[in-house]
Amino acid sequence: MAKETKITIETDSLLILRGRNSLRTWCPACTAESEMIALESVGVISNLDRPALEAWLNSGDLHRSLAADGSSLICLNSLLARVQNKKVS
């Protein structure tokens, strides 16, 4: 009698395109220069809904910084790490 094995593979992906909305600036949490995007732009590059984004911000998984105009910036390194379920210092 032949034995049957079923293998299921799940994958997630995140595509980040550099554009006019990103800027390279200091991330205090990474203690390094990083690409940052405006908080409002996160939905453009991710299918992340607003409640999930707020949860990630409140948990400290996403690094947040303030721009000169007072708007919130999100570190793309931390966003990518969170999507891949990794910790970033």
C-alpha cells in the first residue's frame, strides 16, 4: 500500500518600492540611518489594516520617529522585520 504525504507551504511577501514618499533619516530605535515613510503611507505599501497597524505601533514592534513638520515616520526596517516576524533592536 502506497503512503501519501501532503505538504502545504504558506508564504507572505512584502514589496517596498522606494519613491518620493520615503526619506533616509536616523532611526533612534535602530541606532542607524534607515528609510522612513510617513505613517499615512504605510497602507499604500502594505495590506495592513489600521487596527493591526495601531497594535504594532503600540507594541513597539514598529519604530516611530517624528519628522521636522511633526508628522509620524515609520522605519521600513522595522516594518519589514515585523512582517517577517523577526525582532529588530
